[in-house]
Amino acid sequence: MWDVDRLHLTGEGHRRVAEAVWQALGHEPEDTEWRVPVPATLPPGWMHRRIADARFAQQHLLPWIGRRLTGRSSGDGRPAKRPELLPYEG
């Protein structure tokens, strides 16, 4: 259920967590399939796993460490999604 950055959930992971919380709050199930285990897959071989670890470190871990060391955030320099305060229309 983890995405490639090993930090965030995939869409399926979010769906399952949301359904679990919904039911834990006492609401009727929207989906009963969320408890079905994900089909098992064969674990990758040793070399494949090391390559995946190296790729993860290069793409996600090292940039994160660099940002921490320089006091930057991954959102620095990005425009706000909603720059003006607007009323909530839910």
C-alpha cells in the first residue's frame, strides 16, 4: 500500500485507510472489500532489492537530507494552490 517514496500511501492505501476509519467511527460500511488482503507477490531477489534501495536513496532520501541540511522545504518557491482565503463550500 506504500507508494514509491516509501512514505506516502498509494490511492488504494488511502481508500482502505479511509474505509477503516469510517467504520471505526461507527458508520455503515461503504465497501466491505477493503479488508481483503492484497494478493501476495514473490519478493524480489537480493540484487533487484539492492537496486531498488539505491534508486530510492537517489530519488527520495538524498534530496530530503539535502533539504534538511540547507533548511529548505520541498514546497519552497512553489506558488500556493489557493492563495486567497475563500469560504468553505462543502
